[in-house]
Amino acid sequence: MRFFSSLFSLLAIATTSVIAQSANIGAPADMTQIAAGSDFTVMIDRPDSLTSSTEVALVIALLNCPSGSSSCLGPSANLGTVLYTGPFDPQFTTEPGTTNLPPHENFTLTVPSTFAKGNAQLGVVHVYLLGLALTHILETLNTTIVVT
């Protein structure tokens, strides 16, 4: 019984460490309207943590949701049109109004001018290495925007 108690505690600590490393889509807010062909900013933030981690890559994509559908498949199933792929280097900022934000990085992207109007999924794939063992973690995030 003591073994299971110790195992449970270890799993809880490991899960908490991974959750603390998880990224979030700070902007745009859910259901933000963005015109096809226009630029918009995606802010990806990552809470500060005492656990060491190494960023590997970030992918940001846009997927048109079927009309009449209330949801899209998640980014783990289909990314759609890739708008960014590359490094992710979240940092604290000191600009006025941003000092209370977690480490983050802003990406200025463009909705393709030919992108279908309506609900679209902004999907993010985040890959990083966690801890001294460099455990590889792949997480997906998404929010819905409205392309006008």
C-alpha cells in the first residue's frame, strides 16, 4: 500500500510539473473577428516555472471550420494552413502595461486573402523538452476566430 501511495505522489508531482510548463494562447481572444488578408497578433505565453525546460518549436496554423458546424477538429487532428513554424522564445517584457504578463512572445501573422470566411480554428503545436531528463512534450492549443 505504501508503494501505491508513493507512486501516486510521484505521478501528481510529474503532472503538476508538466501543467506548469504548458503554453497558452494569450491573444487573440476567442471569437475575435479578423478580416481575410489582414495582419493580426498571436501572443503565446508560458507561465514562469522553477522546472527547467528547453523550447524546441512552435507551429501556428489556421483551419476553416465546416459551415454549420459548431466546432473544428482539434489541431492534433488537422492543422490547416500553416502561418508560422519556427522557434519559440518567451520572455518577460518591461513595456508599460505588460509587466504583469507571464513570459510570452508575439507573432504578427496574416490571414490569407483567399481564406474562407466564417469560423476558423487558430491551432498551435508546442514542442519542448522538460527537466534534466529532457522528456519531450508535444502539446496542442486552439481558439476560434471569425474570418470576415
